[in-house]
Amino acid sequence: MRVEFNQDTCVGMFNCVAEWEKFVEDRGAGKATLVGSDEVEQDTYVREVPTDSELQAKMAARVCPVDAITIYDGEDQLVP
């Protein structure tokens, strides 16, 4: 399972931060940051989701008001 985060889409509500510790606040930028991720395109970050964090990652995606977070299992999109 992997998470894809579009930081440009992020509006800085930080709901994801409350759901999964791999999202942290960047108050200077007014956006969240995905810890341990790689930038695969401009402002798009990807990282693997550890098995013990799958629920938290899915919840972070579900609470994002602008759908900046997407969860994939292989090629299948799970959330949003």
C-alpha cells in the first residue's frame, strides 16, 4: 500500500496530521508535509504505508477536505 500526497492541492487544514503521524504541519508554507516521502513530480510526494499504519493512512486521506491524499493498493485506488 502506498500514499500519494499533492502538496500543491493541500490547503493547510491539517486534519491529516491528527490522523497519521507521518503528516506534519509546515506552518511556514501553510501546508502539510508527508514525512519520509519522495517527490515523484512537482509537489507530488509518495511513500509506502507500513502494514501497522494502514488504517491511519486511510483516515488521513478520508479527512482531507480537498482530496490531496490518495491511497493505493498496487494500481487500485482505495481512498478517496
